Amino acid sequence: MAKPPMQQTLFLLGPGQVELRRHKVPEPRPGELLVAIRAATTCGTDLKVFKRGGHPRMLVVPTPFGHEMSGVVVHAGDGVEAWKPNDEVIVSNSAPCGVCDFCARARENLCRDLHYLNGAFSEYVIVPRRFVARSVHRKPQGLPFEIAALSEPLACVVHGLEAASLPPRSDALVIGGGPIGLLFVAMLAAEGHSVTLADPHESRLDTGKALGASQTFAARRDGHDTQRLRVLGGSGEGFDAVIEATGSPAAWETGIGVVRTGGSVLLFGGCAQGTSVALDTHLAHYSELTLRGAYHHRPATFARAVDLLARGVFDARLLITNRCNLGGVEGALRSMDRREALKFAVMPSCPVR
Ligand SMILES: [Zn+2]
Ligand SMILES: [Zn+2]
């Protein structure tokens, strides 16, 4: 594939502010790859940084953004042996150091020097050397690029489920029917658990049912649902397992309030810095609750996610409700903010803005 001299990249400039910039397509340095993006999927994290105007550590404006991506290798820098032009790839958005104490214990998501890759909303991206070594995966043949880009959020969900290690045929509740909550629903159902989905939006509950939820619950927006939710689980005593996938302290409290004796709560949604929740210490102790946090993904769960998508374990197409090109990303994020779209597949070649 020939590389044109110029490309377009979407930059985040500040809160709610983006700009499509034209600039030179860079040459990969030794050890790097130049990848033509075929599909980048939008994510709740993209919406969060769009509204906040960046992220104190990861994204300092002006900056390219977008982090769920698949594409085609255009040019491999000197010394790259594993990849060549025209290889179809899925690029992970993080690369661990491989040598710190957390990496040594296969907890690479907690790596002391985890590098992040942003810039999927672009025609081309340079994949840095560390990512080339550990974080580029071959796209399975026949897997559409837009579905392949879902490897990243699914890898997070697979990591969360491994952390939760639920007993077989658990009665599970997922709080939050955004893309992540829906991926949890799909995976839990595929693993044979019975799944209830709680969310305020009917269309999301419908998608949850299509992905395998056996029961849905129209949640209140203020999050005060504990009493009504609790009786839906098991024999009215609460759920064996609760997965919190909204990132709001109220939902964390609901989750802890609706799990049954001996059950576990996976605290998956990242809340804003400085927030805290009230914990009923009596309940946590005498009911032997397991409260478990989970963050991001690991190389092993990324590889597993690619395999799950390739095998079509669930219908991942239900997660992508819209498509657009780079000019449409701002509209896409606003549509997600109104809870209309679930996920957009952003494809530079898409005729629809
Ligand atoms: Zn994401
Ligand atoms: Zn490390």
C-alpha cells in the first residue's frame, strides 16, 4: 500500500472541542510501524475525555485521541521482523514494561511504567517500538475491522471476569447497559450464567436481551434502586454476583447493597477522582462479601478477546450502532452523550460524515 504524503487526524483541544488537522504522514523510525487505520470504535472513555478536555496523565491537549483500533501495516521500520506491509492488525492501546514486579506477576495492567497509545481517530498511526514488541495482534481472517476494534473493551471485560472468577451458573446482575455493561452481559450469558441487566434506557435493555440477559430492570437515574433490585436476585435474597459498570458512586453502593450473603461485587466502572462510598461494615464482614476492583486489560486478556471475537461467541455487531468518517467523530460523541448511539465505528473511508 502506497503512503500518501498528507493525512487527517482528529485533535482534542479542550472540553467539548475537537479539530480535524491535516499534517504529514510520519515515517516509522527503527522498530516502529506505520498502520493505516481501517476502523476505530468510540468508547465511553473517549466521551469522558472529550467532555473533560483531556486526562491529567494520559491526554494533555492538544492531543490526538481514540484508542480502539484495527488497520493495515503500511510500512515497517528498520529491524521489525514480525510484521510487514499489508498485514492486518489490531493494535492494543497499552504496552507494559515487562520487567517490573507487577509485570513479573502477570498483572501487567498495574505496570509501573504502562505506556498508552492514543490517536485512533486518524488515517494513520505510528505504533511505537514497545507496542510493536508486545501489543500488536494479527487480525483473524474474515473478522471485520470494526468488530476487531472491539478487542480492547472486550479485553477489559475478560480481565474483569477473570478477576471476579464466578462459580458456574451464577445469578449475576450487571448495573449499566453501556458498551462495557453489554459486553459483560454477552460474556456472562455465553459462560452459562443467568444475567439481569439494570439500566434506565429501554433500547439498552433490549440490546441486553438480544445479547443473552434473561431479565432486565428499568433503573432509576438517581441510582436508588436497592430494595427493588435486591428481590429480583436468587430467591429474593440478592444476587450471587454484581458487576458495576457505570462508574458512579451511587451504583457502587447499589451493587454492594444487592449482593447476597457470600456473594461478590466487581467494581468495574472507574469513578471520578476524590469520590468515596459509604460501606456497611457489618454487611461486608458478616455476609462475607467479596469486593473486587478491576482496571484495564492485560496482554493475555487482549489475545483472548481477539479469539472470542474471531469465534463469534456472541453477536458483537449489536454493539456498533452507527458508522462515520473522521469528520463525524464530534457528532458521534454527542450522540453517545445523549445515550442514542452505543458505539460508532469511525472509518476514514466511510462516505457518511
Ligand atoms: Zn475503550
Ligand atoms: Zn511493568
